[in-house]
Amino acid sequence: MTTASTASTATTATTVLSVDGLSVRFRMRDGAYIRAVSGATFELRAGECLALVGESGCGKSVLASALLGLLPGNAETAGAARLGETDLMTADEATLARTVRGRRIGLVPQSPAAHLTPVRTVRSQLAETLRKLTGAPRRGPRLVAAVEEAAARAAFPLDHLDRHPHELSGGLAQRAATALALVGDAPLLLADEPTTGLDRDLVERTVDELRRHIGTDRALLLITHDLAAAERIADRVAVMYASRVVELADAQDFFGTPGPRHPYARGLLNALPDREFTPIPGMPPELGALPEGCAFAARCARADETCARLPELAEGVACHHPVPAHESYESYESYESYEEATRA
């Protein structure tokens, strides 16, 4: 693991993003609501990478869209998300478009093909972004050099710069989108599944480049289902389940010892081939029909009647029966025997 987390840096660094009670729900045509994000609260500091992980459909990408002001018209939000002095939840579209997107938040999108202009080459799109965000000249050798430097930062091959998006593989399209996101040197880089379609070597190169972007004065919010990528570069981990953040932990503790404290988070890790390779039983609940209590209770071996009440996030975990912090499953023969021994 190559994380660069230090306690002194975490406590003294400037807060880049502060999310407080952020909720998003969608009003459907029949008047019903779908709760996609419920009460998310976390901070992201300069020099830090926070990995937001969880199963597909848990609300990770909706949270990202909320931060960028890119939610559909039937979305309703509550809470706050402050980027410096700007509350992204109350900022108008003109402010978001003129001063936030690209300049203060760089986005590596989940679906690069939908974000690249199909009728323009990668070179022309990089050149336009450079001119808009950095004041680069409209033409000439300085612009050519700046475009090639921007491409190289994302490991995009220079001999493909004059190709159109439809001429690129999925991996190359992802690297082109990453290059565009890095152009403005924004204080916050939001990477939404940036390794989709990449082989393992390119996954590592891509996340390493994202990590290098942070430096000491920028922050990275990595939204991913790739736990290996998160382990490689994250300082902290936030786990989402059924619209809620259920665990916030230091990455070294999360991926090492004592490991995750929420049963769902521990189950995520133990589903990996290099661990227990044991899937979590059952399926997540529908966001339009979430239970009043713990949404994971129906899949949890530790659940009892107290789980009918919604657990609050306390000491980094939202669970009535969290795994004790001093316990480690590594001394047991299997995860199942550990669960049996430590069940409350």
C-alpha cells in the first residue's frame, strides 16, 4: 500500500471540502420519493485522498453529482457542502459554471464517452480547456507544448492526440477525460470510477497520477468500487450503503489491522479473492423502500431487535453492534468463525 497519511498533516491541513448532512432525494411522477443520499457528513483536507466506496447503486455517484450541481430537475437536496466559502448546495448555476466546475473542482467522469465531444479531437479539446482555464495562447508552439504536457500527465499517448473519441478504446477515453480534469489544477479533484475499463497496470498508473495531483494543497475524492485502487492511494475511506455513510476510517486501519468495524464494510473486504472470497449474502434494499432502521440488518449476522432503530454515525461507524476496535479477524481460521466469536 502506498498511502501517505500522517496524523500531523491530517490535523493541520486546510479543509478543502466540508460536507454536513448532505441528503438527496428524487421525486417520482407518482409522488413517491427515492432517497439516494441520506445525511452524508465528512471533511476532505488538502493533501488528502478520501475514497468513497460501496456497491453499485448505493448513492456514491449521486453524491458526486450533487457537489457539482449536476442533479436532474426532480432532485431535492438538504444539508451543506462547502468548498472554501462557497456552499455548493445553494450556489446558483452561473456561479457553478463560471467559478466551480473545472477551476475549483476537476471531474474525472464515470462515462468518459459521454463527456468527450465526439466531433473534436482530443488535442482540440485539451487546447480549448487550457485556453479557458489557464489563459494559454490560442495557437503556436507554447500551446502545442502545453497540450502534450497535459496529455502526458494522464499517460495519454501523444500519437493519439489527433484522434476523435470514437477512435479510442475505453481505456484511452478514460485517460483523455483524466487529462482534461487535471488541466485546471483545481483544489479538489473528483474522480468518479476513474479506472473503469482499464487493465490492472493502467489502473495503478491512473490512480498514482491522481495521487500525484494532490501534492500538499489539493484534495482528491475518489469514488470507486475498486478496493485495490482505494487501498493503493487513499488516506481515509468512507463506506456507503443504501444511501448512507456507514463507516469513516483511516485507510491503514481499514485495510490492515484492526480492519473495518461495520459488518457491511468488513464483508466488502472479505468478498475479495485475496481474502475470504465470500460474498455478502442477500441483496441491498431498493432506495425507494428503505427500512426505518438499519438497512443492512436483513443481511447481517450480528443483527437483533435493536437494529430496528436507525444507527447514527458515532466514532466512525453507524452500527448498533460494530466489530470491537481491539478485535482482529486475522487470528481466526475464517471470517465466519471470527463473526461467531465476536457477535454481540
